[in-house]
Amino acid sequence: MKNEEKINTLSSSPWSFSKVNSYEICPRMFQLSYLKKVEKESNAFSEYGSFCHSLLERYYNGELEFFELSDAYEDEYDRNVVTPFPPCQYADLAITYYEQGLAYFDHFEGNTSNVQIIAVEEKACYTIGGYDFIGYIDLLIEKDGEYIIVDHKSKKSFKSEQEKENYLRQLYLYAGYVFEKYGKYPSKLMFNMFRVRGKETENFDPNKLHQAQIWFIRTIERIYQDTEYRMKFYVNDLEFSANNQYVKWKHIDESRWHNLISTDDLEINEGDTLHVAYADSYPEDDDDIYFDRRGREPNYIGVAITDSDKAPSIFMVYTWVHFTNDFFCEHICSTRQSCSANIKTEPIKN
């Protein structure tokens, strides 16, 4: 895609939190979704979350009574959650998610008696640093004269404080819209963790609003400037990135990247190809190494070079990094079947 075409494509529609955040998660996923516009794939987690969101939206809009929610959940579940949940060694996720959702709606007693519903799924549009923002606020309520933004989340919990802060960016961007429309900022930002019947509440901090808006602006600027849209894949607490010169890794939330291998470390001639390699256990010989991970969960990642596009049968790997299967790439990414990062069958060419 030519740069002018890219700029026109990026400028033709507003920027949502999920759109900008998808670039943070993986530039290649962003490129496939918003520049190449491949057909997006669903997953069981997003279907489950959207379905439960819709029931709560209907309740707060007065279309369902609180005592009707569990029946609606049971009656409509199979029509809305159609993608199988991925396998898990600890539990059957399909059963776990279904039962936790049913328990939430079974015990839902309604919570509108002491609050005023200001908006449900309100379209939030305003300009941030010259960029058009769009989003939909799940629920805006007023209690004791103060606004509270509520975001329904199917997550059980946040893995870390940093993950929570990342999700809060979206609510702070909504807070900017609330101020523009209603004349004051919300006093609280709340996550309704409905699957476990819990709540996570944040007192509004104007400094975090400013940080969220700066993140929004700077990330969009990076998107416009990017010419590679490197793939990222995540393995436990490691993050990998690759382009046509190197594969690098770092611990998530760490700022410093480490080279898994780079062209500076290898004698790569014109026409040589850099391959990503896998092994189930630390490789003792060539038979332990493979290049196509479909249906497998390798524990080691390495690299190799050949003078052709074909994966070699005999080669030298300079570095191996120990890891386990990348759950996001395999089961959640909306462009997973269109991206070579998922199965690693496409070579990384020099």
C-alpha cells in the first residue's frame, strides 16, 4: 500500500480505543484489520462478552426486567456464543463461563433504585489533539450528584496493575467526552466484572485523563509513521517482535528489547532467508526442530538461515528462548488465520 493510500485510509474514519489499542497489541493485527481490511474473526470470549453486554443494555433501557435476565440468558446463549472455547488444562471454559454468567443473572436484583440512569450505550464523539474519537459508553449513572462511568467486563480480574491501567485509558477517554457534553467530569470510573460479580472502582484523576489523551495522540502518530507493521506475539511474560532483519524479545512492560537474533550476529548473504524455528524440548539434534507449529505447543523458539525460502533440515541455531504457546495468537487475535505470526510457516526474509 502506497503511503498516500495509507494516509487516506487511516483518515477516512474516526479512532476508537479498540482501534488504537489494537496497534499497541500487535501492529500486524492493526495492519490486517484497518489497512488491508481482512475479514475479522470472532472468538468465544468476545461473543460471550457481547451477549452479556446486550442483556445488560436491554435491562438498563427498560426492555427486560431484572427477573427476566436469567431466562433470556439461558434461552439466547447458544444463538450468540457459537465459537468453541479453546482447550484449557485447568477447566472446561465453556462450562465455566456459562455457569458464571448464569449465576450473575440469577442473582441480579437490579441496582437502579438509588441512582439515575443518564445514558446507556451512549455514542461518545469528540476531538482529541486533532483526531476524531468515537466510542460507546456502556453505562453512565448519576449518584448523589456525581457521574460514574460503568464499563461491563467479562474478565475475571486484571493480571496486573499495569493491565488495569491500560484498560482505564478507555474510560478516561470517555471521561473527556462526558465533560464536553455534561459539563463536569465523572467522580468515579467503574469496571463491572460481571462474570465474578465483582467491581473495580477508580477515583477520577485528571492527570490520568491527560496521560490517556497523550497516549491516544502519540499512538496514532506512530501508526501513520510506521512502514513495517511488525508482528508481535506474546508468550507468558515475554513479547516478541519481528521484521525483515531481526527477531527480538523483551519481558512485557519492560522498555529494553533483546535480540533473539539479528543480522549483525550472522553472516547473511543476499538471497538468504531467516527462519523462525521451534522445538518441544531443548534440541539435541536436527530431528528435534520444526518450523510449522500448527497443532503443537512448542517450548523453545530459535532462528536459522538458509540460501532459499525452504526451511532447512540441517542448520545452526544461535539462540534458543524457552516459552510456551501464545494463547492470544492462537485463539483471540481477530486476524489470526490471515497472519503468519500464528503458525510461522512464512519465512522472514532478509
